Amino acid sequence: MKQEVNIVWLKRDLRLLDHEPLMLALNSEVPTLLLYIFEPMLLNDAHYSERHFDFIKQSLVNMNEKLIAVGTQLLIIESDALHAFKTLNSRFDIKNVFSYQETGLLLTFKRDIQLKEYFKTQKIHWSESVSNGVVRGLKNRTNWKEHWIAFINKDFDHPNFDNSTLFSVSRVKQIESSFKSVDLGTEKTTLFQKGGTTTALKYFEGFLEERINGYNTHYSKPLTSRNYSSRLSPYLAWGNLSIRMVAQKAASFKSQIKNKRNLNSFLSRLRWQAHFIEKFEMEYQMEYRNVHAAFRTLDKPSNLEIQQAWKEGKTGYPMVDAGMRCLVTTGFVNFRIRAMLVSFFTHHLWQPWQDASEHMAQQFLDFEPGIHYPQLQMQAGVTGINTVRIYSPVRNSLDHDPDAVFLKKWLPELAHLPVPYIHEPWKMPAMEAVFQNFELGKDYPLPIVDAALARKHAQDILYGIKKDAKSKAESRRIVSKHTNPGREIWPGGGEIRS
């Protein structure tokens, strides 16, 4: 007779704290196996890159360091998910699979449908817990805010490893021999943040104790935002921390934080994170088409040459180029730079946002499908319900990096120029260029488009569509489905029960 087993299938929930699926499995008397699958369909998907998988590996190593104390480790394999479960089910009698619901790419959605059918035929119960308050199957946002706040205020689902029945390390290694193993080694000298709950908590504690005091002041600054923001986004995207843990711990620091506006701003962004993922959960077609039907007729021919210049940070607009180079090198830029990069691509270069999706996803260390697509569409101006924001690269440069410190760091070819010409090198007089030993078009690219003309062209077309009567009807549909009734504010000015 085959041994009964429960399986906790880890995906974007790489932690041991506040983990309902793990808690439920350990509360059962059935032995538990903890599983992570590196799926070829994701390893080969164009949205993912080595930086993501390194972060995942670092997170898994960190989990194993904690699990060894309770006599077990993760089963980490490379396999198609269905093949993995079939193989395990041939050796064991799988009673339950515990996991979180996943708001992912279309291919993971199709994979889950396939697995549901298999589990059904094998009489395997699949328990999927709600992830960070995102609700599956909603038709509209009535009462969503109240539900989310109740979810965040709920007690933690900390697993109890005492008296739990877990597979021994030697047993896990024995099972692993039936699969393709995974090398968990990663590059040590990159500028990317390292994965794992231990590292996440260090970032979080440093933020609450010090960096939060400059949060609102520096959040929009391209250079200093990385020193004053929480830097928790990759740890939330890959589940090293739960939103509930972060929200409750942050709220508990209220008495220690001088400027409460900084705390309130941070807490509101946690809810907006869930808000955008909920949008994608409710309308997954955002992955490949404009959510607003009226904008699906936009004619934006792909131009691979200018797209490549944008990807390489060679558009001739310093803030665009510096932002892209910083993102490619570090995996992080602040929200304003992200929005500007997409705005420039979709408005000034007049390229379809779909062509930016894979490149941006590859670069963002915190790539989260549920945020990625709604944000791409919002910045591209195709939601029909948001203000069309066409970010001026020069204005953002002058306003948020007036001394060109960020530009000098990422554009060394411009660093020796007088500051005004770092912002706008095309305005340098010919004689000054000779003195500076600088040739525009050789040492740094000529502007790839005329920003003013490109902006007007985009504005005229997008606002023309928004004003159309049919467009307004579609906008009402989107508002009804995706917008929370009433004002979206935190009760108590940002307090969460802790």
C-alpha cells in the first residue's frame, strides 16, 4: 500500500511565516512534503530572466536553512507540473495538495485547469488559499475594500512545526533522485537585491527604523528613492513576506514614526498593490489586449529599431536612457521612472505596450503579472478611465534630478558636460561642444523623436478616442467593474489593528 502524503506546492509564496497552506498541511496527521517546481514553461517564457530565478533560488536556500532545524528540506525539482504530480502520485497516495491561488500569466492559468482535471480524476483534494486578499471570481468591487482590510487585520497563519510529520532530509533527497535536480548556486557579485525572508526582514526593519522618515520627500527622486523607499517589492512579489505581515508590522510602528504621512502613504500603497492584482484577476485578457475596447483599434506599427534603442538606453533623452540603464543593471527604478519609460515607449515612440511587456518584465526584479499588465495599460493611456499621462523626459529630469547626479551616474558619456547640457545635450552650442570635446550623434545619440510633436500626436489621438460616445459607455463598464465604490481611504487615517 502506498504511503499517504500531503503536498504543499510553493509558487509565489516563498516563506515559512504567515503561510496558510503550510499551516493547514501541518495541522493534518498526514505526512507533509514541501514542493517547489522549476517549470520549463516558465524557465523558457520571455517574461522571465535569470535575475528572477536567482532570486527564487536564494529564497529557497533561505527556507532550507530554517527547515533543517525541524529535520526536513524542500523538494526542489525541474519538471512540468503535471508530470511532477503524476510521478509523485505513482509513488505515494496524495491526499491533499495545498497552495495559494495564483494570479499569473495565461500559461499558468491553463496549467492550473489541466491540474484540476487530473486531481479530480485521482480524487486528490486541492486546497487553494486566498493570496494577500485577492478574491477569485468577483464580478465587481462592492465591499472589496472592506474584505481586504478584514483580511489584513486577521491573525497570522503561522505554521506550527511542533509534532508535525515532515519528510526527513534523506527521504526528500531520495525522492529528488527521480527528477531532474536544480543547481541552487547564484551569482554573488550582482547589484540585484538578494532573495529570502531573512534579507527581506532586514530591509523592512531598516525602513521602519530609519528610511521611512524620508519616504514622501524622496519617493519620486530617481537617485535617492532607492535609499528611502522600503525596497520590499521583490519580497512581496515572490512571497518572502506576506502583505499582512508587512501591513501589521508597519502599523505597529506608528508611535515611533515622526511623520505619520509617510506611514499612511506606505500603507496605502500596500492596498493599491492588491487593488491592481485584483483587476488582473477579474479581467485576465489584460495580458494581451487593451482592457478598453475602444482602444483596440489603435494603429501602432512595431518599429524594432527604435524599440532596441529604447531597450539599450540610447534614445537621446537622458532621463529615459539613464532610467533604462539603471533598471537593466539593478532591477529597480522607482514608480515615476517606470511610468516614464512606458509612457515614452507608447506615446513618444508610438509603439504598442505589448512590445514593451516582455522586456520590462525581464528587468523588473519584482515582476508581478497582476501589477505588470494593469500598470502597462494605465501608463499607455488605454484604460479609458485614467488620466492620459504623457511624461516629459526633460521636465522629469529637471524637476527630480536638477543637479544631474542620477544622469551622471548612468550616462558617463555626458558626465563631463555642464549640467544644463546633461539634461538637454541637443541645446549645446557648436562652439561649446568643441570645447567639451563632445559630438552629439557620436558620443551620445541624437533625440530619436521630436518630443513635442510626438506628444501632441499621441494626445490628439488618445483624447479623441476618450471623447467618443461609444468609448464613454465602455468606460462606464470598466468603472463599474474595477473601481471601489466611494473614496478609497484607510479607516483611522492609516491604522491597522495589530
